[in-house]
Amino acid sequence: MDKRILCVDDDEGVREVLLRLARRWGYEIECASGVEDAMEMFEALNPFLVITDLRLGHIDGVTLADRLHRQYDPLCIFIALTGMLDSYDLSYLLTVFTDVFIKPVDMPTLKTTIDYAWKKRRRWESLLR
């Protein structure tokens, strides 16, 4: 398994920052601006982790995570980014996502979370061998 991440956010600035930092941290990362692009990219990329905004237009990040889990990879790990939690139930989000970050994101904490997700995914893969 490669250290591939898919970032899904409609904000170009967020995508650029995550792209730059994840590469500096030693991860391969590709970014999508919406759900349709993300679905196509996911199949080709086969990431261990998806970092997604919760608000992505007509389909939200929760629905995206559910679709990707069911259609492609039940072991994929998901982290949510959001500007606000007002319409989301945090306890429910934490059943779908490993973690939830409020923007602006604390990058050292995000790095720690990504590193942990990578270790977790490798451990899960070893259990399946």
C-alpha cells in the first residue's frame, strides 16, 4: 500500500495548502474539487486516506465517504474538514470519520492524525494477509 491521500475540497486555497504540506510530510496526494472528480480519482488512486470538506455542494462529505466505503474500499480512512459544525451531529460524524477538523486547521495536529491513519491502515492490511 502506497502513502496516497485524496483531498476533496471546493476551496482551491485549502487544496493547495494540503497538497504542499502532505508532500512535505512524505505522502503522495491528489486533489479533487468536487464529488464527481473525487469518485473518478479514488478508483485510479486507491488512497489509504481521504480528507474531505463536509460541504461540497449538492452531495456532502458524509455521503461521499459512505459511497467510497461501499463501492470501493471499506478500509479507507476518512478525515473531515469543515468551516462549521452547525448542521452536523458530531457524534454521528465520528462514526464515519476518524477525525473532524474545524477550519482553519491546526496543521501539526492534522499531520499527527494522518501519520496515525497511515499506521492504522498498514496494521489493518497486515491483519488481512
